Amino acid sequence: MFQDSPIYDRLVAERGDVPEQVRRDAERVSRELEVVMRPLRAPGHLPGPERQPSPGSGWQRTALLPGPRPH
């Protein structure tokens, strides 16, 4: 990548080839992700039935009227 670059060569000697390590790790993570995601892409895999959220599930913000709050 950096030919005839004594500064880069010295950094690689001191710290290792960080860009190469990052590339290897990114390729490894990509392969692992592909293995994990494969069952979701397999033919015949049907997603579960659509579920409607039940009332009260999840976060909702309700407005409070001014004045004293009931306990």
C-alpha cells in the first residue's frame, strides 16, 4: 500500500499492520454474520404470524393535566 515510506514501515514495525488486522477482523465478522443470518434466508422459512401489540405493551406517553395529581 505505502511503498518506500519509512514512516509507515516504522509504524508497522512498532504497532503492527493495523489496517490489515482491521480487514481480517471485518472479513471474519462478515463471515460469522452470514452464518448466523443464513437460517433466516433459507427457502421454506416462513416468518411467524403477524402479532398485533397487546394494549398496554410498549412505551406510551400520556399527557397529564395541570393541577394536583390523583394518588
